[in-house]
Amino acid sequence: MPRGVYERTPETLARMSAAHMGHSVTTGTRAKLSAANTGNGDQHKTHGMTGTREYYTWSALVQRCTNPNEPGYKNYGGRGITVCERWRNSFANFYADMGEKPASLSIDRIDNNGNYEPKNCRWATRKEQRANQRPTAVRLI
């Protein structure tokens, strides 16, 4: 594996998350984290999961809550929906909290007026999400 890229396992990402929060980690994990931050261009390759379903989900939710140029912003960031600090700048933290994305499920906020944070998010089916959406306004002509 190239330097700075790690095997995609929940254990590795959890250790990286622990290290980020200042908790103790194994010597091997410490060495991997050190190698990822050597300044040789690999410092952004900390999880090796760019392009995965989980990374796409994380990236999309951050964008729709923080980027006014994102088409969905008006329904998320524009309504005051935010991403918790733990997740906003750390995919590893998001993955440690949410785990692997099950096939055919997507991220769902349990409280639709609540933020993207561990206690308010789950992987849900389309049916569960339809039952948990804001009512749409009906315009009479």
C-alpha cells in the first residue's frame, strides 16, 4: 500500500479518530499517522476511502449544509441544518460513528429539523426516509 494510505477497516479509522481526539493509540497507528503527515504530498491520504459510498455520503452532507452554491443548500444549510464539529472536518470521525454504509440505505436525520450528528443520524431505507420527511406544501391554483 502507498505510504499514507491505510487499509479500510473500522479498527484503523477508529484508532485514527482516537488519535485525533488525543486518546492513546498503538505504536503502529502512531507511525502510520506520522507517515501521513510528512509533508511529502501524502498528508491528505489519511483514510484511503475517497470514492467510497461512505465518503461520498459524508462529502455530500457537508456540502449541502455549508456551501451556498450547492443546489440542496436551501433545504439544509439555508434552513439552519449544520454538521457537528466532530464530523465537519473529519471523515474518519464520521466513519467511526456511522460505520459502513449498508447497501441500499442512505443517511437519515431522525429529527428532520436537527443537525447531522451521531445521535441524530442513522442508515435508513427509502421507506423509512419517506415516513420521516417534512410535509410538502400544496399550492392550489
